[in-house]
Amino acid sequence: MLTLRIAQNTFFKATTDPSSSLAVTQKAFINAGKSLQIKSYQKKGKHYFVQLAESISPVGASGYFFHEHVQMEEIRGVWLANADSDILQSRENLRKGLAQLKALGFNTIYPVVWQRGFTLYPSEVAKNTFGASISPDPHFKDRDMLAELIEEAKPHGFRVIAWFEYGLMTPSNAMFTQTRSELLTEDRNGNKSLSDRNMCWLNPCQPEVREFISDLVAEVAQNYSIDGVQLDDHFAMPVEMGYDSFTLELFNQETGGADPLENPNSYLWKKWRMDKITDLLRKIFQSVKAKNADCILSISPNPLGFSQSKCLADWHIWEQEGLMEEMVLQVYRDDLSAFIDELNKSEVRNTRDRIPTVIGILTGLKDSCVPFATIEAQISETRNRDFAGVSFFFFGSLFAFGPEPASERLESFNGSLSHDVFV
């Protein structure tokens, strides 16, 4: 949960109309200084639309606050990955890890649920599509990790947003890839995996892929008490892909454009593929909302220029259409000037002014250390620009994989995150 603080006397309203024009059944007076627990919020012009943890009579649990009258708690998130980290591998690890995060001031967790071609929770959708209901990893196959995590997170008040890390990407040796190869796309040379990565890509133009991905995300929204679902930079298609016969034929049928094999740099060819990914996101959004209207759709993309040119993912359009309800922008830069440049881009600032926009900060990888001084400087620059908060990639490198001792990094995070910050 996040905390909303009432900065001055105000009304909680059923609509954005002036409170003076509303009937007594459409508004509730709230005194300055009161704090409320909220599940999520969105910016609607000069108002915040919020989902409250507890209803306020007579309006209910959903309603509006005038934005100048309230303050939102900073989002402090962390991705819980299944690589170079053992937090998800047992209930006891979850219990200890979440307690540690709570003590440091975190309020949002993004646990991975779809990774390397398998779900990390029991899935009927996955079973019906490619024959495996859960990862064969012994740490997951005989338990429901997501259900355990939700139970352990509840006493701490965390927002839980299920992270579909691999999106449309799947390893070339995965069971899904081997049994359903007809659902994969190809490059111009007929390769189903990129030359520099041992990864294949599900084809967003294929009707069965569209059904599978939308049903998979909606399944989690329906079956688990979560606050949201998240797609990231792998909800995309590399610009090198899309040259399989199914996609080429569909492109010709729908556009009559020049053969992409002869004109791969065609704007029409690029735009058409981007539109197909947006179409799929619309389907996912509708499926999720049909199962759980309060479940938000979070996107964690790359910066827009790279996302459009290399991944065919136009998150600017997604935000404008209302398909992206929270953005966690991956700004993984070791140079502070380059980090600041990304924060200052107009599309990032404009998105910040319309939806909760969180900045993703890299805390390190197993083979790449990030000093805490770099992390701290990036936190400070993010706060100086009134973003909704920060999220760290990833739990395993919060206290490890750094040049400082783990105890020193822990104390540093405690110093940066333990005090309340409102935006």
C-alpha cells in the first residue's frame, strides 16, 4: 500500500466536478493531516483518481482528490528476480527478504512470474498451451510461490505487482520453443533466434500467441490478490524479427506494401509491426480489466528512442491511449550526466505529469558492480524532479555485487529510504 496525506481540508469526490456542485452523496469531507492507505492512483487532469484500501462513505473505495490538496508517498520498489538471487526459492527466504525490505522502507515489490519459458506459479494457461503448468526448477515445481509471496507481503502492506519478465521472449532450448516453434517469428535469414543471444521471440501477429499472452496475464490478475501486473522491455519484437512467412503474408494482405525482404527499412513495415504490438497490449489490457478492474497495468520499458527503433515498442502511444497506468522507466546508466539527460527528455516529463512515473535504477549485476555513491546520486536526481519514485534492479544486488561490504550497503540504503518522502 501507499500512503496519501491530506495537505489541506478537502473533499473525496465521486467525480471531478467542483465539490460545491456535488450532492452530499457524492462527496466526503476530509480534514487536513489525515493519512489514507491507497492501492493505486492515476492522474486525471487536476485530480488524482485513487483506489482506497478502505471505503469512505458515501463515496466508496474509488474516487477523486484535487491534486493540490494531497501528497502521495514516494514509490520505493524492487524487482524480485529468479537469477543471482534466492529470495523466491523458499517461503522462509521470502519471509526474511520481505521483512528486510520493509525495515528499509520499501513499499512495492515486482516478483517475477514468467521467466525462461515457464511460469513460476501453477498455470492452467501454460499447461494448455505447451504442456507445462510450472517451471521444472525444484524450488518452484511443488509450490505456489506467488500465493506464498502474497501471504508474506500482506502484513507488511506491500503493493505486489506481478512481473512478466520475459514477455514475448523465450530461450531457444525452452520447452515452449521446442514444442510450439510455429508460434515463433524469424529474421531475414530464417533464424528463429538472434545471432548475439540464445533467445527466440513469440510472434505477436499470431492469433494463438495473442490469446496465450493475454490469457496468461489475465489469469494472474484473476486468481491472485495483487495490485497490478507488469510487462517490461521484453514485451516487444526486435526490429530484426518479423520475416517469417505468416507475418510477411499478413503484412501484404493488410497493407499491400513493398516486400520487407527487399525494403527492410520501410517506414510502413516498421510502423505496422509496432501497431501489432500495441494491438496485443490493448487485448491484454482489456483481458486484465475484465478479470480484475482494480488491477493496474504497469510497463517497464527502455527509453523511448531505443524502445521504438530497436524493440518496436511505442510506449508513448500506450500512455496516450491509457493502456499504461504506471511506468517504471529503465534508466540503467553509470554516468550521472547520461542518467539526468534521460530524466529530462520531454516524453518522460510529459508522462510524469499524467501517470505515476517511477525511475528504474540499476543496483548491479553479478559481473558488474555499482557503487552506492552512484545509486544515491541517481536517487537524489530522481527526487529533485518530482517523479513518483524509484525502483531498483534487483533484490540480489541491493546488498551484494557491490564494491562495498554488504553491511555497509545495507546501512546506506537504510539512510536513503528510511525517512518518509511525499511527492
